[in-house]
Amino acid sequence: MGVVEKAHNVKILGSGHRTIILAHGFGTDQSVWKHLVPHLLEDYKVVLFDNMGAGTTNPEYFDFDRYATLEGYAYDVIGICEELRLSSCVYVGHSMSAMIGAIASIARPDLFSKLVMISGSPRYLNDVDYFGGFEQEDLDQLFEAMQSNYKAWCSGWAPLAVGGDMESVAVQEFSRSLFNMRPDIALTVLKIIFHSDLRHLLCHVTVPCHIIQSMKDMAVPVVVAEYLHQNLGGESIVEVMSTDGHLPQLSSPAVVIPVVLRHIRCEIGV
């Protein structure tokens, strides 16, 4: 196993000719795909990994300078592809990893045959003629709560993000992976995500994109999915699911899995 593979806990499952990369979002790790993976193994080679900073990675490897922007994570994805000698992969990215995949595809379009974006957003802050869902005051309060009592913040954020109560299995799983992050790293990563503005890069994304979005998502309004569709540089398609929450692959797998499988298998315009 190479250095990059080891650092990111890379796992390769299945033995199909086509490769699918599954990339998780903030506060989770590769286990967030546990409901989807069994449906892929017969037909695809599946690459799973943990973003640096996830609770399953070594916090000593988290370079605050490298990960001061999402580009650092995009270079990690490219590094994993290069170390595994992958090309023309189907990349499925959730939340922050949807945009990480977009950035990586601009630098190395040869690595990806398509991007499947789940709950992705190029900007979370509202702006003139743009609705991202948050005002700066909202984010300031959120960051302050994280700093003052991280565990209490996790307990409050998990049900909000997932769209359920603390008793639901999905909320408990998300809480667990949030708790596992080192608090200073979690705060840094969330600040980078919420302060990012990648709208200017969208026109440079030429790899076909499949945009999948929950009808109700406290982090990403439905209009953001349409914004992505209108502004990406290549072909794209949008599907809004009748699901609640920012982590539908955890909270509503019965709805999400058939949708994701269809977008993995189908080509835009076919």
C-alpha cells in the first residue's frame, strides 16, 4: 500500500472493469456509503477513502496550510487516482466532496468519466442574486457554538443536518463520526466549507455532472442544485429527491440508492 493510500485508509472492493470513487462529506467518513456499496460490488471496482481530518484519519497528518482551501483535498483525490493508476472513473461526491471532485476534474479531466454530486454547493453564503441558505451572522453563531462546547454542538447539529431526532440510527451514526473529529480540525474544515465560493470555477468543469439533491436540506437549498446545473461548463442533469436532510444516503437509503445507481449507470442525453 502506498503512502497516500495508507494515510486516507483507502479500500478497494469489487472487481468490475469500471471504477467508482466514493467521496464523503464533512463530519463523516467512508462508512457513510455502507448502504450503497453492496449494490456496486458485482459490477464495479469501488474505491473508498477518508478525507484528511475525518475522525478515522491520523490528525497529525492534517496540514492546516494544505487544507486552507478545498484545493488541498482535490490534490488528495488526484494523488489517490495516480497512486492506484486510475482513469475515467465515476466519481460520487457528497457535500464538500462534490465540489472537491469538481476542482479535481478541472485539473485532471482524464481521471473522471462523470461526477455524481449529492448535496453539493459552490457557495453557502447568500449574495446578490444568489441564495446559498446562510447569512454571515448564522455562521458566526455556529462557529461560536462549536468553539464553546464541541460535543454539545455535535448533538445539536447532527439531527438538524440529518433531518431526524437523536433516536434515529442515521443521526446517531452522524453524531459518532462528528464526535470522532478533533474539534480544532472540525472547526477549521467547516469554516473553509462555509466560506468557500467556487462559483467562478463552475464554467471550467467539462466532465458530465449528475446533480442529486434532497427536497428539504438545511445546508443546501434546492435552488442551489439548479444554479449548479445552469452554470457548469459541461453537460449536466438535476434530480431532486423526495427526501429530507443533508445526508440522504444515511437517512433515506431506500430512496437514494436506486437514484444514485441510475445516475451511475446512465449517460446524460441517453
